[in-house]
Amino acid sequence: MAQQRNACMMYAELVGGERLAALLSETEAGHAIERSMNRIERVVEGQGGEILRRATDEICAAFERCDGAVLAASEMIDRVASLPPVRGVRLGIRIGLHHGAIDMEGPPSGEALSVAMRLAGMAHAGQALVSGATVLLLSPASRQVIRERDEAGLKVEGFEWPVFALSGRAGMATSVPPATRVSQRLRLRHQQDVHLIEELRPILLLGREMGNDVVVIDPRTSRQHARVERRREGFFLVDQSTNGTFVANESGSEQCIRGGEALLAGQGRIGCGFSALEVERDLVFFEIV
């Protein structure tokens, strides 16, 4: 029996190559496709993935962490979409992700790859479909870029998990073009815990519920109170609470965000449902480093 291991398998396929080949010479079309594939390869490597197979217009890769696979899929979609059209043809990419068993001997095969390929086949250009088995293994932050697919009850033959898709906010939160990449990190401190928001961890959740990254045990704090996102423009606090989120900067001035968002700059303090100028053990301190 072939040796197996569990991993998050990605199958990605370029869309539009045939139209391009009909308009251009074989060499020109090949260059355009190769440029997109090179971008895809760099994203896989940057998110810690292992390329198992690479063809002219498709790639399959394994990720130890499902978070890395989801971030890679989001970035791939953005990077391919940012390429200029060639003779009016714009290449796209469709992606399938599934966590499961892969065979470690010979060419890549196994349940994880077969399901990932089926999901990619159902995806539209510029879309990534993700199995429920993968979503269950995501961190709370990464689950923010997943939304349930509109077709309720969609099933793949021999596959019992529901299917999800990357939300429209995925690129905003996780993908930054190389030329404008945010180089800083945001450090947050809550009591004895320190968290860093950076490229590999672009979202952090705050709230009273235990599933949050920062758990604030205060009756004024909502269960899912707020989140901090890393975007190309900087670090943003997004309020989704009842009592609002208070942000005070190092000069002592304070603003209250209710159902909106604010850019975090320099260093300061965050109060989840209470003033950030209060002396509270549940204050969250932030600093761009």
C-alpha cells in the first residue's frame, strides 16, 4: 500500500489560454501563460506550499497549513487579475482546495487531489472553491475570507462536505501587489499575550467569545466585537459591535468607531466597548513596528 499523508491540496488552472493561442503565435501565447504561471509559483512558495506538479497551465501543490493554502489562493487570484490583457484577452484562474490524504509515492494522487480538481472544475474564472473539511481547519482569522456558496446543498460525487468560496473581501485583506507591499507589522498586546499582524497573519479578531484571537472578558464587549485587518494602505480596525470600539493615540485623543473602520497609526490603545482612556486590564495596546 502506498504511503500517505494528510495535507491541504490545491489544484489551480489558468482560464483563457485557448482564446489567447487562437489570436497569437504559439511563442507569444506561451510567454503570456508562462508569466502567469511564474506568479502562481512564487505565491505557492511564499505561503509555504510544496509544488507537486506543474504543467503548461495548471499546478497542484500541497500545504501543511490550510491557512496558507487559502491565503495563497486569494493572492493568486489577485496577481493573475492584475496582469494586463493581451489582445483583449485577460487570463483568469480557478482553484480548488481540499484537506485530505495524498499518496507520497510516484505522481501526486489521492483523495485530496481528486476533490481539489473537482472543485476547480466547478469554479468560475477568478474564483476559488474550498471544501468544508478545509474550512474546519482554518483559524478564526482566515475564516473571515470564506463565505458559503449560493447553491445550497451543492455536493460533489463521493464527497459529503459543503462547498465554500473565498469572499469578495479576501483580496482586500490578504493580497498586496509586490510594488506596494506593506512592510510593517502591527503588534498588539493584551495582558500577557502579544500578537503580530503581518503578511502571513493579515486578520486578528477581538471579542468576548472564546474563539477570538484576543478574548476580552468584559460585559460591554460584544461576542464578536471587532477585527484588525492588514491592507495595502495600512492596518485598519473594523468595528462590528453594539457599544463601539474606542481608539486612543499616543497624544491622548480618542475616537469611537461604531459600525465603521479606522486606520491605526503609530501606537495607542483600544477599548472594546469602553473608553481606551480608562485604566482597564482588558485594554489592547497596539504599535506599528
